[in-house]
Amino acid sequence: MPRLQTIAPANATGKTSQLYDQVKRALGKVPNMMQTLGHSPAALEGYLSLSQSLGHGVLSAQDRERVALASAQQNDCGYCLAAHSMLGKMVGLSAEEVVEARKGKSDDPQADALLRFTQSILRSQGHVEHAELENFRAAGYDDAAVAEVVAHVALNVLTNYFNSVAETEIDFPQVDAVPA
């Protein structure tokens, strides 16, 4: 049972209603997380703005979803695991790649470096070792990618923590636990 109730699009007013319209145009619906985050138009707008801005960055859609999946797994966010498992498949990740991203590894060396760097940021709360940063760069990522991975981790920690606090009702296909 959710600890924060959603604000249905039909009941939204003012800035929240405007933001819901923006989300519906982009996604075709207003997911429960956004209906819950809509209690604060400022928080919803901040989330949407950062997400939209990062969508125009140097990281591919697949890499952005890998970061989201690794973050959701690390932070045990069922809502985000469900959402990003679906979104990952929509941007071209195979079911196996989705599971591998949740585990923080990949058979692709560049994707593996991205996931290892993401996990390092999460584990160390941003205090990554110099060697971890250099390994990420050695895989072909530049400083713009470094900045964006950190920003994506922060964005995903926001949604992971918010959904955990709110106990947002999952409105995406449920996912199974990842085998060890």
C-alpha cells in the first residue's frame, strides 16, 4: 500500500497539471511515480528537467538505462527496476543485457566499464578511487561522460529513494529477483 497517494491527472491543477500534460505527451501516460512526485510541482519539474537535459547528452539511451538499472538494483527500488527493465528493452537492450546491467556487469567491455564505474560511484558515495576513474576513461569515455554518469546516478538515487519512501505502486511489468 503506497504511503503517499497519487494525484490523478484528472485531479491535478496548476503547474502539476501542466507537467502531467508534458509527461503524457512524451510517454502516453503519467506513471504513478510522477503522479506521486506531483505533490511537489518543484520536485516533479526538477526531475523532468534533469531527465530531459541528460537525454541530450553524450551517453547513449542504452548506457543511460544501464546506469538506471544498476542504481535501482543497488538501492533495491522495485519501482525503478520494473520501469527501467521495460525502458531498457525499449531502447534495444536484450533481456539478458537488462539482467547483466542489474548485476553491474556486461560482456561488452565498454558497457562493463560503465557499469563498474556506476557501481563504484554508488558504493563510495562519489568518492571513487583514481584507478576506477582511469579505467572508465580507458574504456573510451571522456570527461563529459564522467559528468553525465554522476548526474544519472544522482537522478536515479532521487527516484529510487523517493519511490522507497512513498512505496509507490508499481505500474510497470514486475521483474524477478536477479539470481546471484
